[in-house]
Amino acid sequence: MTATQSEHLAIDIQNLDVAYMAGTRQVNVLQGVNLALRPGEVLGLVGESGSGKSTLAGILLASLRTSSFIARGTVHVAGADVFKLKGKGLRDFRASQVALVPQNAGAALTPTMRIADQLAEAFRSDDASTATRAARRSRAIELLRLVRLPNPAAALDKYPHQFSGGQQQRIGIAMALAARPAILVLDEPTTGLDVVTQAAILDTLSRLHAELGMAMVLVSHDLGVIDKMCTHVAVLRQGKVVESGPTKDVLAHPSHPYTRGLLASVPRINAPGIPPSLDDAVIDAYERGETLPAAESAVYERTAPVGTPPVLTVRGLTVDYNRKPHGAPTVLDVDLDVHAGEIVALVGESGSGKSTIANVIAGLQGTKAGVLTLDGETELAATVPRRAKAVRRAIQIIFQNADTSLNPRQTVRDAVNRPLRLFGIRGSSVEAALADVDLPGSFAQRLPGQLSGGQRQRVGIARAVAAGPSLVLADEIVSALDVSVQSSILRLMDRLAREKDLGFLFITHDLAVVRAIADRVVVLYLGRIVEEGTVDEIFGSISHPYTRLLLDAVIELGDDHASAPAPGQDEVPDGPPEQGCPFASRCPLVMDVCRTVRPPVVPVSATHSIRCHAPLNNLRLDLAESATGLV
Amino acid sequence: MFTRFVAPRLGWAIATIVLSTVLVFSAMQALPGDAATQILGQNATPEAVATLRRQLGLDQAPVARFVTWLGHALTGNFGTSLVSGQAVGPEVGRALLNTSFLAGVTILVGFSLAMVLGLVAGLFRDRWPDALISTVALVGMSVPEFIVATLLVLAFSITIPLFPAVVVAGQNATIGQLLPSMPLPALSLMFVAAAYIIRMMRTSVIDVMESDFVHTARLKGITTGRLVIRHVVPSAVLPTLNVVAMNIAWLIGGVVVVESIFNYPGMGSLMIRSVQSRDLPTILLITVIGAVTFVACNLLADLAATFLNPRLRYPRNSK
Amino acid sequence: MTSATISTETVQGTTGMIRSLIRVMRSILRSKSATLGFVLVILHVLLAVLAPLIAPGNPVKNNPAAVLQLPGGPFPLGTDTLGRDILSRTLYGGQYALAVSFTATALAVLLGTIIAGLAAYYGGWVDQLITRVLDSILAVPAILAMLVVVTVFGSGPWVIVLAVVIVYTGGVTRVVRAAAMDVMPKDFITAARARGEGVVYILSREVFPNILDVVLVEFAMRASWVVLLVSSLSFLGFGANPPTPDWGLMVAENRSLMAVVPLATLAPIVFLATLIVGLNLAADGLAKSLGIDRMKEILG
């Protein structure tokens, strides 16, 4: 490609290798990357952790980690050879041509500066329209209005920490737009945000792109997000672009087995069952020019157990963090059952109280009211020290973050052996416990640092299952894992539930994973149950307005991506209201009664109930759409 | 502001001060012999000792004596020195004034210089300005004050006789008389105290330079000067405040070595003399002043941090 | 992961410990300044231990016939006012400071670590109480506290050890407590609590192994401060009693004669300074290779 062509492209990367030195060995982070993007196009960079996608995003702003260097190739952005830029040239390039929306705006905004100052700093110095202080303020307000931040004028004099995560992300976007850049780079802009907030931010970004027409590069691990936002996509694996092209073509007709595997491994809310996991051996073989049959390729559909006895019964659970006499309790009047062999999903956004409930069941936190019963007979004492050994053994926990769930100074053997010894379990061994989670016995000698994320999570499961529990509390156990590893952990969970008759209380915010693995679902909002039912009922046609909001906000591959939450619906209030329905402040169907009277439990079927004042007919999917339209 | 930040801390501060006086008071009770024998000497008659003990209130139980002392202390009466027979207050006050003067010079000149040096070292991490500054700081941390002072005397009053080696004016010197002999003790203190501030500032600057928000600000294409002044310094100064506070407390309450080397009539010299003569009232007052300074410095550092840190100044939920 | 890599990576638990030890050693040896620090400290320990073998004379014997000699002949560094050999006194001079400092530091760090563990484990009012009492001790100027202890109990080596423990345990506790507080909310501790493990198991098996690095750095750093403080005490006349050969004491004895026999002051100064520089460099190197921020340790 010649220089003149390069000038017409927004981005032109040729034969790029980025590397760092490990001792005397050169390790490539990116290898042979070729990318081109025309003005106005939106490029998605998709890949799993360690694929090099964030490094590639940094390169567009001429930013590399200090130990890394360009080993080969050229990078032209907006016509400039970015790694030839120095000093003022580089500053001017960053100040005018290309801007970054960072992954975590909470950490990326300077905590000691007011929003107005941070925005003003990003204006071009040669821009006459922002020459005066008053002009800068009005331009800042205009930007904040553009990104739909509520009450922009008041926001100017606040500091970053005074905003919610979603609002901080909006400010980050406004700051990136301040210099009217030709290219906007977004590094996982919605990761870590709740699903409703994510949908609202992405909707804002789509509108901004339509209005301003700049080229965008969006880094994401989420194929649904890429599908919704991007005209083009590049799939990265281990530093190489394995496939690129127009998004619709690549996603509809993937040519590389990695892309195919990635697409196949994504769980969907519209299709039940656990997707096949991605088989690295097959892809490595393909890269070498060989062909291997995939180990598993079909979606696996779990069947719920029938007529098994309850392992956990929760009645009237109320937890109160508040020390104030008037505030509403954090968790109010929760009833919950888990049967042997059953996987019950407890679903909610951050702040819904789902982890609080798990802590209470585990005996790590006291309650204000409520009765918890184990195996239908033993009433659970409030806290661990007052629980009998048999009870402590019967309830085990698996954690979200495999990095902190294992003691880094203890070998796998020590970790798994401890429950065996503490509870005096005979006839089992560390090796047997590892075999239960498909790990070889030789792993017993390793330290957690010598394991991959998925392997660590398996050890965490082995430690819990080794105790021989009847109930397992699984707190977001797949949300920190790459999608290709997720499926294999979900399959393991299913197998353990069947083979060992384990009851799982699976805590999660991810509805697609719920659809894949759960038998029954309990939807929680601000510490109150709003809906419960079998998995098919929850994903069926009659839903609580909150469940509907969550389902609509999920961004799925192949959706038409039409609906976005209405403005204002993406912000969760700080705490539950003292009376009425907790969802009233965000509900599209809200009535006067909702603000004063607790909603009744409305049975839809023997297993499905909804707590809502609205008539059931208004909660039907087809009718709900029109009802929403009236508001 | 007051009820939320100051009041609860003030409560703890007072409790801390009282508790530390209790600790020192109790320790002094374990001394063999008491003040009466101390004053009258070994050859005094038992009757004389008993009379004096009654006069001094030493025949009461220790708890009662502490309560009496505390009651008097609250009215500003800290008792009379067992050595000079004079009221303790004015004597300690004079020493405190002299020490504060020395500390003030050290803080104004040394600490601001140290902050700047720490900033420079952090910004030039692992390059020659950092290597130079960090080495100076390492030496400052490693060499005891008595060595620094001794070497300074060797250099600037023996080899090149620029400054007097000791204060000659004695215990009752005025500030004016102290002035000529100020440079060497002040330099010794600066060198030692600045070392920690330099290192803290350097570490903290390096931390902030690696933060997401500095990275983001840099990618906005702003100048380095603006980056450092607006984005780096405000966050980098915060953790340094505590080290500054600790050093101020040390300068007021514990520069025994430097003061005794230069014969400087401050709190440190007085402390040594009182401990040697077991002059409990003086020791207790010095303890109170030391503890008050410690607590006040920490309190001020907290308040300064609150003022400089918007996260503390504007909690998330207040509008 | 392929089966080949699994079989080659079978690492025993204990070998794992040794491996990480070797890794730390390697990273220390890679840094010139850290290596220098450890060499200096080891050299000083060796000199102190071997002083009886290598010192040319008796460090405490007065020699009225040879007072204030300049270097030369039987006195390589000259003699002091009492005619004692300065080289011998300097070589012996580390014994007192090293023995007292290391014992005191070890005790203070041990005690501080245990108290810190208990404070972090129990939290709530136990933690509050411990923190407040230690704050009150910290509020008494360190040198005053030491002087009081020495005045009350006399100035034997064990009294100095006691004084150092009283003065420094609070600081150690602050730092180690903060490190332990970071570990307490980790999920593996939650798992242990949910299993119903007791305080001894949780502290000794789950918490302490994860803060060992902080404790080690704390030891190295406090050691340098304690050496500094102990020699300052000797200098002030509250530490080693004459005629004990001790660097701080030697500087105090000879500094008024600096113009006459400068080496009598400078020799102990050089020895003391190199020891503390060595300790500081070693602490820096240790902290760096263990990934700990030393300045933050000071604050706790």
C-alpha cells in the first residue's frame, strides 16, 4: 500500500510485530498484524484475555508498555506514522487526532480535579470556540449533554468519585470527544458495568457515531457487543489476527476454527443448553495445517431433577445493614428452596443483595429475621462458630475469583486435603477429589500460581466438593473466566449436581449463563424477590418488568439490537424504598399504588410467581411492548 | 465538617494523650527511691523525709496522686521541678520555644526542599537525578544524627571555622543569642528528616505516574508541566503528609542527640537532664507536650488530607 | 496444557519454598546495591564474631604510657585518652550493637506480628483497643520512652532490649496489621472461616505465610533503625557502659579530641555508617525482590 492510500485511511497497520524481552528471548505480544480502517467505519477487536487486543488499542495512540517495543512494521493513524512522532508532534497528535475511552473510567479520571477542568484540558488549544472560560463551560455542558449525563451543568463542578460507574464512563466518553477526534478508541468501555447500564452506554455510543461520524475502534471480549456496534471485526488470538472482515460476514460465515469455536461457545438467552467449549488443541492443529476432530461440538441440555428432597429452605430472611432506625432493610422477606441435585440461580444486578444472602446461608453474617433449614430437618444457627461440624461440612462455597479463593502459599494438596482432615472424611483422597473435577492427581503438588484460571477454579470446586456437602453456594463462579473456559466449568457443575446429588445455589448477574445451566431462577432486586420460576418460565412470555428490562438489555449475537433502555432506567438507586415496590422508581408500568403498597405475590403457574401490582396481561411480552409505549 | 471529622478524632486524641501520660507515670513509679529521698539526699533523717513526702503528697496512693496531678495539670499547674524548685511550666515553655524555633527553620527550609527533591527523583525514576537524590536520601536514613552532627562540626567549625560548634550562651539564652549557632543543628536535622520525606515523595510520585488517570491524561496530549502540576502532585502529596507529620512530631519531641551535641537549650537537653535527675513533674510535662504534638500532627495531617482529597471532602452521597 | 509439561512440572511443596527462596536470592544478587548491602551486613557480623581472633590488642586495657598516639607501630589507628588501641576497640565495637539490636528487633517483630495477627483476625473492638493502646505508646517520644525505661531498670543489655521492644513493637504491629488486613477479606480466608477453622489455624496457615515477606522486610528495616537508636543511646551515655567497646560510646568519648586523634572518632563512624547503610540496602533489595513497597511499610 502506498503513502497516498495510507492518507485516505483512518488506520493503516502493516506487518506489525510488538515484543518484549524475557531475558535474551524476544516474546511477541502481537505478530504480523495487518489492519486497515476507513473514516467513519467501526472496527471491533475481539479476543480473549492475553490475545493482545488492548496492546493493539494502545498502539493507535502511540502508547506501549515501557518494556515493549515495535519489532517490525508500521502504524499509520490519521495519516501520521505514529511511532515517528516525538515531543510536541506526539502531543498534538494525541490532542487532536485520536482519543481513548479507557476501560475503567473510575480509575482513569484524575480524582483531584473537577470534571470541568478535566474536560477543558482536552479541548484543542487552537480552537477559538473555547477561548474563554464561559465558552469552555458551555462547550463542556454541551459534551456532557451529548453523552446523556443527567444534569450536566451541575456535574461540571463535581469530582469523579461523586458519579456512578456508568456516569463516569459517560464522562470518559465526553472527555474523549472534547477535541473532536477523527478516531475514537474504546478499550472494553462497558466491561464491569451492569447489563442495563451497558446497553444504555452502547446506545449512546451508537447515536454519537451516527451524529459525529468519526472512525471508532472498539476492544471487547463480548461478541454480542461487537455484533451490535461494529461494521468490521478483527479476531485476535495469541497476538495474531486470525480472521478479519465485515462483521456480518465474519460472524455469519466464520472461516477460522477459532472464530467458529468462539461463536459456538457463547451461551444465549434465546437458546437453552450449555454450548460446547472451545478446543485449543483443534485450533493449534489447524494453525499447523492439520485437522483434529473436536471433542465436543453439540449443545448440552440439562434436565431438572424431579421430586428430590429439599437441602435448603429459607423462610422470611431479612438482613439489615442499616444502623439508622428508619432505613429499609437490605434484604427483606426472602423465601428460597434448593433441592438435591438442583441448580437454582439467584439473579440480580450489583447491589441486589445476592451475595449477602449467600453469606447468611454460609453463616458468615447474622440476620435480622428468618429461618434457614438444612436437609428439611436441621435449623441453621446464625453463625459458623455455633454450627455443628456436620452442618459446616454440608454447606460449601465456591468463589467468583479463583485468584483469591486459593491461598497462594499452599499447594493444591494442602488446600484440598484440609476439608478431608477437618471433617474426618474417610475413603476419599486428594487424588479422587481432583479426579472429580477432571484434574490429574499430579496437580496436587502445584501452587495456585502454576495453574491457569480455569484450573484454579476447578481446584476451588474440588476443595468444596471434597467435603461431601449437600449444598454448594456458587458465587459468580464463571464470570471472571473467558467464554471458552466457561462452558467446561458449567458442564462440570451439571455433572456434579447429577452424580453427587448436590444442590447448587448459583449466584450470578449473567442471564445467558442462567439460561444455560439453571433449573429454577429467583430474580432479586434491591434485596427483594421480584420473580421466581423454572428457567423456561423466566425466559418465557410473562415477566416482571424488571426481568423484562434485564432481558431486553442483554446484547446477543444476531439480535436486531433495536431496543435500548429508556433514559434514567440505567441507574440503580442507592437503597430500597421504605415502602411500596422496590422497582417503582425505574418501572415503565409504574402506578400510584406501586409507591406505597408492597406488591402482592401473583401466581402465574404452580412454579412461577411474580410480585407486581400490574395485571398479568400487561406483563405479557407482546402486550408489554405497547404498554411501555404509552409511558 | 467539625462534627464529622474533628470531633470523633479529637476524642481519641485526648484519650491517647491521657493514656500515654498514665504509661510514663506508671513507669516512673517503679523507680527505686522517691523524690523526697532524691531531694534531701541519702543522709536525711526519716522524719524529714516523711514530712517532705507529706508536703509533696507522696504518701498518697499512686492513683490518687495521678488524679491530683491531672486535676492540677488541667488548670495549667504542672507542679514544681524537684531539681530547681521552680514551677515546671515556664522552664519547659522556654525549652519548647527554643526547640520550636529550631524545628521551624528545619521544616520551612528542609521539608519543602525534600518534597521537591522527592518529586524530581520520582519523575526521573532510575535516571541520574534519581540515583543522586536517592543516594543522598539513603545516606541520610543510614547515618545517625550524632555522626552527621559530629562530621558537620568537623567540617564547618574545626576545618573551616564558619559556625560555632556549640551554643555558648547556656540555658537561658534568648533567640537572638541562639541565632548564630543555629545553622549546624538545623542542617543536621534537615539531613536526617528530609531523607524520609524524599523517599516517601519519590515512591508516591512513581505510584501516581503509573496510575490509569495519569496514563489517560498523557494520552490527552497535555504538556508534561501541566501533567505534573495538575494530575500528579495533588495525589502524590497526600501519602507524604503523614511522614511530614511524624517528622514534625519527632522534631518537637525527640531531638535529644542533636540538642545535646550542640548544647542547644531545648526540649531534648531538658529531657536528658530531667531523666538523669528523675524529675517526674518535668518528665510528665515533656511527655504531655510530646504526646500532644504527636497527636496534633497526625490530626492535622488527617485534616489536610481531607481538605486536599475530594473523596473525603465530598462523600459520594452528599450533593 | 499438554501432558509433557505436566510431568516436568511436578514440584514438591517444600521444593516450592526452596525455589522461591532461590528466586529471591537470585533477584537480590542481580541488584548490585542489594548485594553490596548483604555483603556489608555479613562482613560486619563476621568481624564482630571474629574480633577476638583478629584484633591486635585488648580493647579495654588502659595503657597510660601510650595515650593519644597517632597511627603507627603497634597501634595501626592510634590510641585514645586512656591509651586503648583504637583498631581493637573498633573491631570489637560491633559486638554490643549487633547483639542487642538483632535480639531486640527479632523480639519486637515477633511480638508485633502476633499482636497484629490477633487484631486483624478479631477486628471490631479488639482491634480498636490494640490500636489505641499502641498509638498511646507511639505518642510518647521514642527517645523519652527509652530513657525512662533505662532510668527505671538500669542500662544492662537486656534493659535496652526491653526498651527497644516497648518502643518498636507498636510500629511493627501497625505495618503488619495493615498487611494482615489485606489478606483477611480474601476468599480463601472466607472459605476457612466457613469451614469453622480456629484462630490458630487461620493465622498460622493462611495469614502468616502470606505476609511473611512483609515481616521479613520489616525486620531488615527495623534492624537498621534499632542499630541507629542503640548507638545513639550509647552516645548519650545511656547504653553500653564504659569501658565496653562500642561505636556510639567511642564517638562520645573521643569527639572532643577530634582535632588531635581524628581516627578515634572517624573509625567507629565509618564502621557504624557502613553497617547501617548495608542494612538499609539489604532491606531495600529484599523489599524489591519480594515486591514490597518499603516506604509504605513505614506508614503502615
